[in-house]
Amino acid sequence: MKSFLKLKKNWFALLSILIAAAASWGVSLQFRQMLAREKLFPAPSLTQVLHLHDYHPALKGTHGDTKIYRFEGKEPGGKVLLLGGTHPNEPAGYMSAYLMIENVQVARGTLYIIPRANNSAFTHTDPQEGNPQFFTIRGKKGLRKFRYGSRDTNPIDQWPDPDIYLHYPSGQELAGNETRNLNRNYPGRPDGTFTEQVAYAIVKFIQSEKIDLAFDLHEASPEYPVVNAIVSSESSQDIATEAALELAFEDLHYSLEPSPYNFRGLSHREWENYTDALPILMETANPIQGRLRGKTDARLILTGWDKMYLKAAKLGVLSVPYDSSGLPLKVRVGRHIEAFQKIVEIFSRDHPDKAVRILNLPSYSELMEKGIEEFF
Ligand SMILES: [Zn+2]
């Protein structure tokens, strides 16, 4: 009887271990999915794929390493950089970068695209926000699944946060979690925190490749004051102003925001201070990032439709027009791609020796007509 009970106990223990192992296996599979990168189908004109570790070897094998897609035209010209995914919870930024990678053709000059600037921030989502982890689009190449990430570097790559984050080298004080925000870490340093090292590698890349014009694509909540905006620094404000005027003729309205001198660590401020590139940052309005939003799901990323925002618009508390058509992803990507093309065109007009000619990207109206599905 005793040995029978012992056997029963052992079986029970074994079964418990097996159940726990199966559950852990399931969870680990789900966890690994967070680290997977989307499969992209670069346009045939892709010349080369570089990595951030080519500019800062310490990033090799870490979540901070990321791909740099290089498209070089037959004719020599200037060099343009486009960054998406500085904040992976702002999908219009990296979806614009992906769309360009899969469709662009460069006739003159060189275009570099880094679609996942803070790759680590793509590997998790912000806690307590109820954010979806993925969203899908049925494109021409099939069902495409894209990641929705976080604003900041994953704590598995940089932890713990200090109480107060001191920006290097200015010593500016910011909230502790901003230590993991790539767009507060420029110009970075080679022996700094994980995020400082990513920022350092990007600045090193801009310096080494002698980039002439550099874009950083973002989104923000519709109630945030800097939205539907082009942010420029001292060296890029003429181009930005000209672009905003010409875009207004197309009925696309952008506010012009100067890069503040004393707000340190941002791409436009530090690329201005530490590189020769003309920096441009652009923002579209995205309801899933807003505090007024209701149901938070993958649908909201694609449609930008939320009845709470319609109410907010009627109360006059939003910084952008908002009606029953919402703020679909195609509108936000369309604004980024149209303004990007306009700014490159103006830069090329003003600097004929460094002209860059980019082909095969849709216009805003083409995106409205066909949808982004047509380009994936
Ligand atoms: Zn952002």
C-alpha cells in the first residue's frame, strides 16, 4: 500500500512537471515572437544592406543592432537618410520606411533607410496600456504582420532606470525612464548605456557616410501640440518652410516647429550640433497614442477611428482636424511620404551638385486612392 502511494505521488509530481514545462514552452514561444523581425521584400534597386554595428562594433549580436538599407542611383549626387522606428509605438514612421524599402528606386544620389532605429524597443510593448502586439495588412504579397512596439528600449537591454536621467554631454535633467528613449539620447557615447550606444552609432553613421539630409519620422497623439508638424533646426528651416508652403498648395497642412536650442538629446538638435546633415523630424497624429482613446486594438492602428476622439474634436481640444473618417494609417503614411519627397525635391533644387532623385514612391493622393495595401 505504501509503495503504491509513493508511486502515485511520483506520477503526480511528474505530471505537474510536464504541465509546467508545456506551459513554459508555450510562453517562451510567444516571448520569442516578440524578438522576430518582420520579413521585408526590398525593391530590386536595393544596393546593399549595412548594419549599425558597422559603425559601432559593440552593438553586434545585441538587440540594438539594426539594418541599414542602401539604395544608390546610377548618377552621383547627395545622400539622404530616413529613420523610422525611433519610437516603435508610432507605426506611420516605420511603415513609411518599410513602404519605401519595398518600392523605391533611386536615379541619382543615395538613399539610406533605417526602419527600426531603436530595434530593442520593437521587442516589447508599454505596460498597462493594453496595446496590441501586432497588426496585419493584406497586401499584394500576401498577409503581412507588423509589430507594434514601445516608445523606449526594452528593460531587458537596459535596467534599472535612474531616478533622474542626466543627458550626456549637456547634463540636462529628465525623468528617469527617458534614459531609454532614443530621441533623448543623441549624440550618445560609445561606452554609455545601451540607448546611448545606439544613438552614438547613428551619429557615427551620419558622420562617416557624410549624410546631407536626414529625416526622423514620428507620430504623436492628436491632442499633443506638435503634430502634423515639420520640426527643423537652424540649418534646415529654410527647406522646411519652403516645403510647408508648397504642401499647403496641395491642401496638406503642416505646422513649422523650430528645434529648441536648450532641449537636448533630440535627433534634430544633436544632428544639427554634431553632424553636417540638415535634420528634419516629422509628426503625424495617431489616436492609439492618445490619452483620450477608448478601445485599444489593432484596428485602431489601421483606422485611427475612435468615437472618443470625435467627441474631443467637437469640444475643440485636438490639435488636428478629426471627423468620422478617423485618421487611417494610409493618411499618416501618405503625409510622411509626400512631405519626404517634397523636402528631397526642394533640397535638390537648392543644391544641384548634391541632388537626389527618388522614383517610384506613391504621392499622397495615390495612397488615398489605392490604400497602403497596394504597396506591400
Ligand atoms: Zn516619437
